Amino acid sequence: MNTHTQQQRVLVVGAGYSGLMAALRLSPHAHVTLLDPVGHLTERIRLHEVAAGRPESEVTHPLTARFLRHTRITHHTGLAVALDPVARTVTTDSGQVMPYDRLVYALGSTTRLPAAHHERLFTAETAPALHKRLLDGPGRLTVVGGGLTGVEMAAELAERHGGGWEVRLLTSDELAPSVSDKGRAHLRKSLRALGVRVEEGTRVDDPADVDADAVLWSASMAANTGLAVAAGLALNSHGRIDVDAARRSVSYPEIYVAGDAGGTQRMSCQAALPLGTRVAASIVSEGRGRGPVARPISYVLQCVSLGRHDGLVQSVRRDDSPRRLVITGRAAAFVKEQICASTVTSLTLAARRAGLHRSP
Ligand SMILES: Cc1cc2nc3c(=O)[nH]c(=O)nc-3n(C[C@H](O)[C@H](O)[C@H](O)COP(=O)(O)OP(=O)(O)OC[C@H]3O[C@@H](n4cnc5c(N)ncnc54)[C@H](O)[C@@H]3O)c2cc1C
């Protein structure tokens, strides 16, 4: 182990997929503090399952007991409310000022809400409330947004609540623009079989215009850049933090950005986990005096669940553009479930590895 890197204070803000992975990978090599408002990892990729009725407790994992217990990471529960990139500090909602040599900004993304708020409006982030509302049914549910998340939501909810609820999906574009024609044909067919009425080419700006008892808004995701913008970090044309090839902020190179918050990659767990690993490797390399490491991520698959018994596995090129090969049906549902489970497994393995290096 290198003494330079041991002396680095790395503050990781956000304990989602990318932040937690970065913290675990850095743990043997630096003084790592992990700042997150809640004491658990939420499997965001399963929030459509929660909306359909899966208990939230099954998709949340206590940070300390499951991942941090045997590592050298200091976990601090709190919300980052201010970033001072000149003084190199982050201030929490309890007023604590946390200094850093390197910051990993891993605040992820949330559903981009429409300008008008509406009481019938739900998002992935309010999945438990949506489930409660669906239990009060029957009624008409409209999912707005035909990207992969909107498709997964519509299918899951129709499969689980289809008896009482009429489910409709509205999307301004064609359904799931990122998959191949063959993949899209399967999505359309499966949604139809589940009773979902899909209306492509229908743009909605205001949920109040939607004739439904409940509206699930899934039109797009916005990177959590509030802290970064207030601190003067430059954003790119996607409204995410502008980063160099090593994922350092172009404004302040001691700030690394992991996951959805920065860059231009598809917002996904598939990218967030390896980005956490890459950011950690780059910080370790810098600490050893070797400079930052730039290693782009490459894609293999896009996976969509269509309820619990069907799915789509779309093979893609390294740049995420779709290839011809698709897997559908139960086999795809099985693959998708294995991939979802592997996210927590990979974090658990990283935690074990970090634990082995606990003693200096
Ligand atoms: C329903 C649904 C299904 C999805 N399915 C898939 C899928 O099948 N495959 C896939 O690859 N991707 C999927 N995604 C996308 C995936 O979940 C995200 O891209 C991924 O979670 C991004 O990881 P992240 O580490 O960047 O951020 P996140 O996982 O969003 O984590 C951000 C963390 O930051 C914390 N935080 C936020 N604000 C603050 C603050 N001020 N201070 C401190 N901490 C803060 C949060 O508590 C959270 O822990 C899905 C998303 C949704 C909503």
C-alpha cells in the first residue's frame, strides 16, 4: 500500500451504486468518508417492483451492516447542502464542514418533474405511495414516458394491478427508442398482451391534461447537479456535470463525478457501478503520483423486465447502439433478474475485499 494514497482524504457524497462502489474500492487506499442522507442502499432499479407491491424492505440494504462494517470507511448520515471547491469542503444539513483532498460527487439523478405539480402525480421516487394509491383502486393509470423505465413500470403495474386498473402509456417519441426494431416489436406485443394501451407520438407537458386517476411521470431523468451548479462547476449540453476522460470535473479536477450526475453515458446502473470502480482507480493512481486514469466504459446489453415472466435482452455495441440479437420471454426475464441481483452481489464482494485490507 502506498503512503501517498493513505494520506488522501476522499469524501464520497451519495451512496447509490456508483458512490458506494467508489468508496469500497478506495477504502484500502485512502481515508474515505461516505456521506449519504439515509443509512441504506436503495436498489433503484427495482422501484417499479415496489410500485407494484414488493415490500421496500426487500430492496433496501443497511449500509453499515451489509457493506461497511469490516471496512475503514467512515459513514456520515447527512445531506450535502453546500460545496466549496476552493476551500475543498462540503457542508452538511447539520452544519458540519467536511474537508477533502478528492471529492467523489455521486448524487445520481431523479425523475425530471413537470413544471406543474399535481396531486395525482407519482414518480419512481414515490413508488410506495403509488402502490398505496393503486390498492385504493380501481381506476385509470397513465404512465407518461416510453423509455425503458416507463416500459418497465407500465408492464409491472399492468401485470400486478391489471385486474382493477386500466393502464395506458403515452410517449412523445416511438416506444423505447434505444432498442432495435425487433426488440421494440416485442415490447409492443408484450405490453398489449398485458392490457397496456400504448400511444406513441403523444406528448404531454402538464399532468393536469391527462385524463386519468393516477399519473406516473417517467418522461426523463435529471442529474442531481444543484450543489455543483451553486459551486460553479460547469455543466455539459446534457445538463450534467462536464467531465474529462478520467471523470474529473473540467472546472475543478480534484472533483470526480461517478454515475448519472456527470458525463454523457446512458443514465444506468450498468454504467454507474463500473464508473465507481474507474473513479476509485483514478484517484488511487493519482495518489501514487501516476496521474489520472481514463478508461471509457463499454456496453453489452440493455435489459428490460416486462413483469415477472417476460422481458427483453437487447444486445448492443460498445457504444450502446442496438445489434440484431435479442432474447425475449422467460429467458430474458431470468437474465434480467440475474443482472439485477448481481449489482448487490458485486457491491458485497467489493465490501469483502475492502474488509480484507482493513488493517494498515
Ligand atoms: C424504476 C427504475 C428502473 C431502472 N432500471 C434500470 C435497469 O434495469 N438497468 C440500469 O442499468 N439502470 C436502471 N435504472 C437507472 C439506475 O437506477 C440509475 O441510473 C442509477 O441508480 C444511477 O446510479 P448513481 O450511483 O449515479 O445514483 P443513485 O443510485 O441515484 O444514487 C444517488 C445517491 O445520492 C444520494 N443523495 C442525493 N442527494 C444527496 C445529497 N444532497 N447529499 C448526500 N447524498 C445525496 C441518494 O440518497 C442516493 O443514495 C432504473 C431507474 C429506475 C428509476
